[in-house]
Amino acid sequence: MKNNLMLVGAALSLSSCASILAPSQSTVDVTVMGVNDFHGNLLPSTLRVPDPADRTKTLTVTAGGIEAIGGVLAETRKENPNTVFVGVGDMTGASPIISALLRDEPTIDALSKLGMAVNVVGNHEFDYGLGELQRFQKGGCNSNDAARACKYNNTFAGAEFTYLAANVVDEKTGARVFPAYKIVKVGAARVAFVGAVLQSTPTVVTPSGVAGLRFQAEVASINAAVPQIKRGGADAIIALVHQGGAAKDAFDVTDCKTLTGDIVDIARGLDPAISAIMTAHTHNGYNCRVAGPDGQERVVIQGASFGRLLQRLDLTIDTRANRVLSLKARNVVVNAATAPKDPAMTAIVQKAKALTDAEANKVVATLGTEQITRAQNPAGESALGDVIADAQLAATRAPEKGGAVIAFMNPGGIRADLPGRASNPSRQVTFGDVFAVQPFGNIVTVITLTGAQIKAVLEQQFGNPTATENRILQVSQGFAYTWDNARAKGEKVVSLTLNGQPLDPAASYRVTVNNFLADGGDGFTVFAQGKDRLGGDLDIDAFQNYLRANTVTPGPLNRITRLN
């Protein structure tokens, strides 16, 4: 294992080399650059990187942004003209206001102009439904959001890259809704990219987004495509899998052995003909190796999120023998401070900002502190989670609004701190800040659950099959509970109180959640058992109204207590 860190121009990265076969006379060097979980982040954000002088410490750099990504790609193409740019899912959806208010069309335009060849669908590609995703591919203005579609351009040409989805089929016909793979000519080489999204996508997407679709097993779907890919004369096969894991090692550690999560079993089962696996979804940076079914280890890599890290593979390919001779892997930091800016991307950013800044910059409230963060304490509670749960309870407490007494918020729906900048001496927050926190447009929903059902849903936080770790729901003021980490799954929640009184397992309580949770999202299937469902405001409106009505200062994080 190598731990040294190299700073090269705009990129901070570390590479490894695995010699596979002796080279023949007919070889070509190919570079694959991949971005995962971009989520329409046209502007840069911060990234923690290891300190080259002392790896026990980290540095904060400004990273990502489409202008710097374009600059890094341009430098890479100068270094090796045989470079191909790919997406590993979630290019759109859960996006900042600069992209979301324009239906993510600036993002698709930018990635197309950067020469993206393919993008495997991620779960967030289905946020707006299959019809809208097909519009993203084909173009046109026939959108299910007419207020935002084609406002970036009065015509929308669609993506110049190809969406892939080996494991997504129409429920009625069994036909794939997008191709399983694409063979891309890169110089003299033919590189096949085959892609799949996590099979559990329906549990993390609003049901309307995946209506009529069936998500099949990732391994079987990808492996089924390999024989056809081989018949097509591919010289190399790369899997793009929108599923991931986590590693104890930093993103710049090469050949790490600490990878855990769903992607490990997927990697173990994929056909040995696949030379490397580019991954996504968990927003973690890692560069690891996992043994395949033939016992040979291969690269499994992910590049954090928001375009702050790009995955890079450097392959030497024998085009006569249709085989990969060597493969290097590294994560490249897109340092926005030092990378050259792509002028075409600058023009896209400026246009998108001109169309969205007026809305984004509207001041909606003043906080009682500079920032409220989503960072969770050891029990799983966050200051921002408390505020959002309180806001949703306030929006539904009145009898005509549902008469709620408890509110729950899923942590995955909290996408940014409020505001995203730590230095905010004015304490003001804008609509753009609020939108960045809750970009999904979910509906605040009130349901009736018994005390026993509330306990059951809290037990679903631990060992949740859709998560690589505990997924702790945020709770509203007045409700409190304790969980014991030493207890067995299904028995961890040891006390629940509402306004200081024990929750009655047999009593009924009106509970507020967003419509995503109400449908059983994030694996919280007990919520779907709720009765007397009543829809209300958009979650972002409930949040804004609460911030306007209260000079919010985070209180003590004492609603959730963890033992052991």
C-alpha cells in the first residue's frame, strides 16, 4: 500500500499499476475519466484532503465546479488524446438552485459539451420520472415541469451522451428502458462500458419516479451483457455501477483493502472479463481492490461527489488480442483554485446564474447563529435535523393541517448545511440556501401510527438494508427516545417519550413525515402502514415559513440518546 500524495497542477492524486499481461506490438494507451454523484453542482464546494506534510491531518480545498472539471479534462486530453469521459450516475437530481430551477438542463448541456460518452443511470436520475429522463436523453420541451423546462434554452436538444441501465426494465414488456452497454472507440481501442444502478432504487426514490419499472440484480444484469459485448469486438470492459461502499483508507490510498458495503459483493460476482469497476452512490472516495469470481483482484474506485474528485483509469490495451495489459487507478482532486477554467463552461455557469440569481439571492430569514449544520452527534442527531423536524411539525400541528404531535425527517433528505458557508456574519439565509438544504420538493404528510408502529419504524434505523450504516431519523421537539447499541437488531429502542410521558404502544398518534417517507422510502416500510393520510405544504415552504417566524438558534442535541 502506498500513502504518498502527489500534487500535479490542478490534480492531487496517487496512482497504482497492476501489470496483467506482457504487451504485444499492437498497443494503445487509453485514459478513462469518470465523475459520480455530480448532482448538478456547477459551482465548486469544499473537500477535505490529506495533508501531504502530515497524513494525520487534513486540509480543506475548494474543489469541483464545472469550469475546473473542464480544465482538468482539457489537460488530461493534452496528455493523452485517447481520453474518454464517463458518468457513474446521479448527474442530475438533488441539485443546487443554479441547475434545479432550470430542470437540470444546464448540467446536461455542460456534460455534453465536455464530451461525456456515457452515463449509467443513478437513483436520482429517476427523481422526475422515466418520461422526464427519456426527455433528458432525446430532448424537447414536453416536460412534467413546464415552469422550468426549456427556460435555459427555448429548445432543449437532450444529452449527447448515452444513458445506460442494464438492470432497469419495463414491468409489462420486460424490455430495457436504456441500453445495457455501449462500445466507445477511443483512439484505436474499443472500450465497452456496461452499467447498472442499485437494485434497491425503488426504496430510495419516490414511487412515482419509478412507476412501471423493475430493477433487477446488478451482477446478473451486467454479466448477461458480457457475451454480447465480447461478440462486438471490445478490447476492454469497464463496469459503471451506481452502488458503493465505504473504506477506512483515504481516497488517495491505492489498492486499499478496507472496502465494505454492497459494492463488495457486486464486485466479487462480476464477470472476470471486466477489468475495473467504477462506482458511486455513497459519496465516498476510495481506490480499492476486490477479488472477482476468478480470485483475481481488480480496481473498485469511487470519487466522492459533486465533481470534487474525478476517477481516473489509465489502461494499456492490446487491440490485436482484445485484452488489457495494464491498468492504473487514481482519484484526481479537481482543485478549483489552481485548475484552468474551461471558457465554454464559464459561459454556461454565467448564463445559468443570470437566470437563477434573482430567485436564489432573495433573503428569506435571519438565523440566531451564523450556521446550522447537519453534522450528527454519536447518537445520530443533528442541529439542522432538529430544526427541519420542528418546522414540519409546526406546519402540521393545527387540527385543519393534520393535528400532528410528532415529526420525523430522513437525514438523506438534508442535502447541505444552512447556509453552506461557515462564515455568515449577517446570519441571513437566502432562498438558494434553503433550497440547497431541501431540493426535492416533497410534500409534508400527516399519517396516524400507533405507539408500537413508531417504535417499529425506529428499529428500522439499524441495519437498514438500503444503507451501509445506521440511518437515524431526525425528530421534533417534545419527542425523545433512547437506543442501546449493545442490544440485538429489533430490540435497540429502549424508551420513547412524548412531552415527558411514555409513548403508549396501543395509542394512536398523528405523525408528520414527507411523502417520500410516507411511502416507505429509505427502507422505512412501517411508515407506509400509516392511516388517515393528509397531504400539506411543500417541505421547503414549511421550512421557510418556520425560519421566517422564528430567529432559530440550535438547542441542545438531547432528543436522541445512545447507550453503548
